[in-house]
Amino acid sequence: MISIELLTGVLLLCILVTFALGAPVGLGLGGIAMAVGYITWGDGLFNVIPTTLEATHFSFILLAIPLYIYMGQLLTRSGIGDAMFNASQMLIGKVRGSLAISVIIVCSMIGAMVGIIGAGIMTSGSIALRPMLERGYNKRLALGVIMAGGGLGILIPPSIPMIMFASSTQNSVGRMFIAALVPALITIVLLITYVVISCKLDHSKAPLDKAPDVPPTLKEKWFTARDGLLSLLLIVAVLGSIIMGVATPTESGAIGVVGAICLAILFKRFKPRMVRNAGMQAALLVSVAMWIIFGATVFSNFHLLMGVQNMVAGFTQDLGLSPMMVIIMFQLIMLLLGFIIDEFIIVLMCAPIFTPIAVSLGFDPIWFGILMILNIEIAVQTPPYGFALFYLKGIAPPGITMLDIYKSVTPFVLIKLLVLIICMCFPELVMWLPNKLMG
């Protein structure tokens, strides 16, 4: 029988080779698990497939994923981004860097609506990047706030990786969503504070916005405020229905879809073609996500059955690490994984292994889950190989280099790292709200 240490090394080597060859992630992970498992176990391995298929594709929790993705696709086509952007600008007024502040607020909300990092950054960038560059904003500041705001999509509920974490560890999605609110608020406040201070210290980063030649009428202001408020109310309705116990996270996804269609009608963007395109794109994203979930879950289940959890627990005991040092070690492992794989796979590979160990050490699984989400958000945006960096490059103008993107994200990544450290040192910041609202 092959040792778990050697097996883990073989599996990691196979992952690196498979990704280097450009194989689809879901098929690659599932194929590696099946091939290595057949060699070590024989025909008995095939019993893993039906149970994994039932657990992933027939899970009530995971049913929320297509609903939230479809809601995000409808919202990005309904004009909600423009409505929120205009309302935010009107609310902030003439402040140096006001456009960058609006971008952080609006992009974080758009990112939350789509629920995944890649779509959040690309949607936010397509709306806000060009206007910032045209108004003379420093390109590094413009790129940085797009990445920072769009990347918050997996931290601000409803978040697809949070749903995956809750499903793979059998924890409450509602508690995860509520627990993320305070860390998300802290992150947004720190990001805005950085923009305000840096623009005051260096005026070349952001020009002072000029008043329009024709001031908006009271009627125009009213419509701008109304559209922005209605857009915000949709997010409140989705989260509020979960917090108040009116709906499950899956049912709140259906509420979000209906609300997105209503907003599209109100903003006069509702067309059969828009609904069809949103549905096709959502179907494509869901198909990719479900294959990744299936392949990664087969991989994780095989690794767990071979005893990787006991190996990790034994390794941490042999090192004589304190419980908090074990948590820090897990954070470092996930940061390194973020250089080569995306947020879905990190959750599906690490959550089933690390979370039970964290719980056995006396830590709350919801707190550890929020640390994992914060960590993944940082990992996929960290130079030089973070996945999100290449999403941003894909929508950037031709003159923007990868070096520009690396430099632009550095201060914002450091801010998010500070938030991670704060949440590690003060768990009550994460757990206070879910304990208060849900007991």
C-alpha cells in the first residue's frame, strides 16, 4: 500500500503537469484522482463516483449557484451598474478621487452580484476603467481600485465560493453570508481611506472633478437617486430575506432573479434578446463551475479516504505548533495555491481537509471559512501568477502592461492582507453578527 505522503506528492505533481498542459480543470482533477486511485485501489475506487455525483449535483445548497450566476448576468445587462455609478457620484460630490471612491463602492457591489472574482473584475472594469483614464486618473490607481472592488465579489454575499465552502463542510450558508459582512465593511472603509489619503498627498493621482457645464435638474437628480436606491434595495432584499429567516439562500437566489428582471423592465433594458444572452452566459458559467466542482470533489474525496486529514493533523502535532500557528500555516498553504489555481478549486480542495482540523483545535468553522475566503481573495490577486491579474489584463487598454498591473494591485493587496490579520487576531469581529442574529 502506497504511503499517504508519497501519494500526496504524486497527486500534486500530476496537478502541476496537467495544468501546465492546459487540460480543463474539472476533468484534469477528476482524471488524476481516478487514474491514481485505480492504480492504488483497483475497481473499488469507482464506488466514489456515484456518491460524489449525488452529493454535488443534487445538493439543495449548490442549487443556489445557477440562480446567483443568472441574477448577476441579468444585472450586468440591465443598466444597474450605470445607475449605481451615477448615484454614487452624486452622493459623494466634488471630492478629489471621488470617481475612484465610487468605483470601489459600485464595483464591490457588482462583484457581489456576480459572486465570483473573474466576472466581478471584468464587469466592473468594462464599466469604470475607461471613464477613469479619460478623466486623467493615474493608471495605477484606476487599475488598482478596479481589482480591489471587483475582487470583493467573493467576500460580499451572495458569494459562490462561500456556498461551496458551506456545502463541502456541512455548515450554514446563511451564517457564512452574515459573518462576511463586517470584514467586507472593514475592507471597503480601509480601501476608501487609502484612496482619499493618497490622492490628498499626491494630487497627480486624481484630478479634482469639474462641475458639469449644464447642472442636472432636480428631476434628473431624483431619477438618479431612485435608480441607485432601487439597485441597492435588490441586494438588501436578497440578504435581508436570509437574515430575517424568510428564505433560504437558494430561495433568496430566486428572489434576486425576479428582482433583476423587474429592474431591467424599470430601466427599459428588458428585451427577449437580453434574457436569452444572460441565460446562455449563465448556463456556460454554471456548466464550467459544476464540472470543476465534480472533478475537484472526486479528487478531495479520494484524498480524504486515503487519510490526508490524519497526515496533516499528525504533521502539525509533530511540529509542535500552537493552534494559531496551525491556522497561519494553513493560510500560507492557501496563498501559495492561489498562484496556480482559482478560487473554486482552493475551496473544494482545502475546506474538507483543513476545516475539521481547525474545529478540532477549538476554532469556529464559520470563522475559519471567512479566513479562507479572505485568503483566496488575496491569493488570486497576488503577483506574479494570480489568476485575477490576467482577468484585468484582458480588459485593460493596449498600453497597459503586466508590470503596471503588478504595481497597481500591491497597496490594495497589502490592505486586504491587513484585514485578514485583523480577523485572525479578533475572531469576534467575524462571529459577533451571526451570533447576534442567528444565535
